[in-house]
Amino acid sequence: MIAKCRFFWLFTAWVTAGMWGCTPVPDTHRDSVAGVMGDVVSRLYEQLSPTQLDTISNAFMLDFISPKEKTILATAYWKFEVNVPAVVSVMRDTAQQDIPFWLTDQGFRKTGLQVYNELYTYEVWQKEFAAGEVGLGINGFDKHRPVYFVSVAPVNPRDTLEIEAIFPRKQPVHILDKGAFTYLDWDGLVLTSVPSELRGQQLLPTIRGRAREAHVVGGFRHTDFPSGTAPDQITLTLPEDPATGVVVQWRCDRTVADSWIKYWPANAADTIRIEAERQLLEDRQLQNDRYTSRFTVTLADLTPGMAYHYMVGHSDAISDTLHFSTADVDNQFAFTWFGDVHNDAKWGTLLQHAHGRYPDAAFYLLAGDLVNTGLHGDDWDAFFGYSNGVFGRTPLMAVPGNHDSQDGLGALRYQSLLAYPKNGPAGLPSGLTYAFRYEHALFLMIDVVSFSVAEQTDWIARQLEGTDAVWKFVVFHFPPYTSEEPYPDIITSWVPLFDKYQVDMVMNGHFHYYLRTNPLKGGHPEQEKTDGTTYIMSVGTKGKNESGRIEPYAAKRINEGYLYQHIRIDDRKLDYVCLDSAGNVRDTFSVQK
């Protein structure tokens, strides 16, 4: 079963509060779990060696924290008010090794009741609270992903219970019963058995990412690509109009507070200097690079079809001179795209091969799962390290996959590192779903992991209805057509739009094999094989390498991995080629409009 995250943006307040120490550094209140754990981790770094950090246990942490910190960790993780005396039930996964310390400390009683879903068994702990504030504690110092969830019922059945959320500030309330889901980031995992005594109670669902809030047991990591004073991870991305602008991002260590970019047309000598905007990013458990400085500059009012040189730096270090070109107006360009890459070193080699073979690619597209764990700075360091500077010369355009936007926490690290157009669906966090126009082609880049299909459908329709683009491409992570798992919501809501507005190609990843469909309309292969939308799923890391059932609509299926695709457009003609890591052509086709 694949987790289909849909609701993280409801909890944006949690993420922006910096609860996991993997995002822009917040001003954190010392009486919060985030504040306590920030201080605790700092003391751990001061008092323990790297080897000792790897031996931390639950018992060690209970001795290490102060009584005040213990109280906060026991009461400030989850807070809400009840208007009448209430029984609070905590459903805890029985496979978790250490029982949260605060359950017995607070007077919770383990009952004989159990709640089940398809994967986990939960024991039920209960306590009566007077009307007023209820404060519950952390899931543990481990990272046990099936975190506990809560139900609440009035002590007196005749009372009408009202729950007011305190923290998190946006707390949905559902009804506890069979078929209910308890994790907002996995709505497909539903309860299969609920004792009659608990049915109908008010259910407070949560997200699995909350397991990370106090995670220190086995949680410290090391990066092979730490930051320094010299700028690195220099990355270009495209704005909404790539003919007149480009966005440049780079990294330095935390000691660098100010940085700039100088740029100039290739045929001129005069330079323009712009000061960069800085974010201080934190990955709390990254032992050798906890804090880094991230700089971003948007260059605007550029000349279409012009080559530019640039360098970034500060008073103590300057990068090499790099270059980029703005989009032209001749309707002739090429781009290269990858499926899942998972910060794989072999993908880095594949990228170098692709860049060497097709150095004129205008940009690279990635269809999600850029890294293994989107919250981990060391994974992103490896992603940029293995790319070996390619994205400082050729822009990178991507969408998040389920590894980039994980456990209901969203893709905030992704957003901090990659700046994309802020023209996505109204009311959703920006830079995740977006559109850009490159010459006479429209690209819709859709985050289908963090947001639901329904809340993006109208935006897709408006983008397609309002364009005069000759070529239309759509990129998102989950493939609508595959023998692995159905995505009926995508097929029902989006495929009719792709049919209606004649989308040429949909590019996906996720299942780690290559599949190109025949042109489809309404899910049916067109007899002529010249009309309809072509759906392509690919993989830039290790493939499944197993024989699967060949889909009836497949034009080409490849089970091996480490593939990339290059698309060249010459006005109304498109030439497509798929290559492997040895440079062998594995698939090819052309379209003439």
C-alpha cells in the first residue's frame, strides 16, 4: 500500500513553527517542544562525542533532561480544551519499544481495549480530565512513525462535548469508527476494528511526521558534503517567464551573513551586482553541518535569447564564472528529464553523461523523489554534490515526490532550496504546484503528494483553457496509468482535462520502471496512435529489474533503471529519445503537428 499524502498544508503552522529543526530557523518559545529539543540537542552536542550520540537511549534522555524540560515534553506536544469533564483515550502502537514516559506519570491507565487498522494494533490508555485544558506529551525520543492518536468523550454521556484546539492550532475532529483514518498523511489506511465502547467518540487525527519532534535515539546524521565559506550548490531555476528572468540560489556556511551576485551579457563587459536574500537553515540532527546559509536572487528584465555570465560570492570567497541563457523566441529548444533519482551517486554519473551528450538542453525536469528523505539536509547535500555543478549552468525544474514531501510535514526543505514560480492554486503553499511557459510550450508542474487532486483540478483547467501554447506538458509524481497501483482520482478528474485540451505528454515517476503508453484518450489507446496524450513514467535510479505484467496500453516498457529522456522541439515537430547509463537508445518516437 502506498501512502498518499493529501493534507499537510492544513498543518503549515506546525512546520513554520520549526518543530523539526530542518527548516528556516524560527524564533522558538522555550516552553514549547521545539524550544526544549533545540536546547537539548545543543547540550548533547556540547557534552557527547559523535560515537556517544549514536548510543543515546530513552532511559538516557529521561536522565539527561531537566525536570522543567520533562514537564514540557509531557504536556506541550498536543494541547486542547474541553468544555465538560472528558475521558481522553490515547491509542498507542503496541510495536513501539518504549511506552511514552508521561502516560503513567500523568495517571493514564492502560485498558484492555485495542484498535486495529490493516498494519498496526493500538492499545488504549485512558484518563479523565476536568473541563479545561488537556496537555499530552511527545510520542517518544525514537522515530516511531505510527504515532499515537486520540479520541475524546464526555464523562457524562448527556453532556455535549466541545473541543477547542490550542496546539496544533488547526486540528480536524472526526468520528472514531471503522473506516475512519487516523493519519492525515495516509487517508488510505483506515481502522478495521474499533471497540464498541469507543465508537462515535470524537477522533483527533494526526500526522506521522510528529514522530520526529523529539527524535534523538538513533537520529543523528553526518553529511559528506558540508558547507564552507566558499559558495556551492549553485542552482538555476526558471521564473514564470524564462525569456526575461532566472533565479539563482547557492549555499555557504552559517558564518556568511551576506552574499551577492554579479552578472553581465556575454557580449558586454559592464557587470550588475545584486545583494542576495539570506535564509539560515537548520537540520538539528546533522552533526557536522547543523546550520547553513541559503542565498537567493531573482534576475529580471533580461533580454530574450541572450547568453549571460555570472558569479556569486562575498568578501572572502567568489565562485567560478558560470553562464546561462534566457529563452529565445524561435520555438526551437530541447530539455532533458528524469524520473526518481533519490540522491543516488550513480544518477549523478548519469546526469553528467546526459549533460555531455546534450549540452544544449535548456533545462532539466525531475518528476519527484529527488532525495530519499526530504527533511534531511545530508540527502540534499548528496543530491547537489552528485550533480557536480550541472544545475549552475542549466536550470532545474522539479516537482516533489512522496520522499520529498513526507509524513504530512510537507516539502519545506525542498521549498527552501528550490525557488519556483508562485502562480499555483490559490490558498495552497506556493512553489510546489506551478506553471511556466518556455517559448511555445506550456509546462504544468503539479505537486500531487502534498495536495489533493480535487483542490488542484480547477487550476489545471484554467491553465489549459487559457493558453495558446502549441505544446502542452504536465509533470507530477504518481502515474495515472500503471499495472502497479490505480489512481482513480487522477484518472477521473484530470485525464478528461488532458483529453479536452489536448495535452501532449504527461511525465511521471514513482514505480521505478519505464513505461510509455500509446496515445490515450479516456484511457483507451487510439487506433491511429497519433492523437491523444502520451503518458511516460521513468526512473533515474535503480529499477525494479523484474518482469511485470505488460500493460495493454504500453508502447514500451523497460524494467531496468538509470534512464533519462531527451526531448527536442523544432517548431511543430517533437523528437523524443530515452537512453540508459551506457548511452544506448532504449526508446524513441516523433510527433509532427
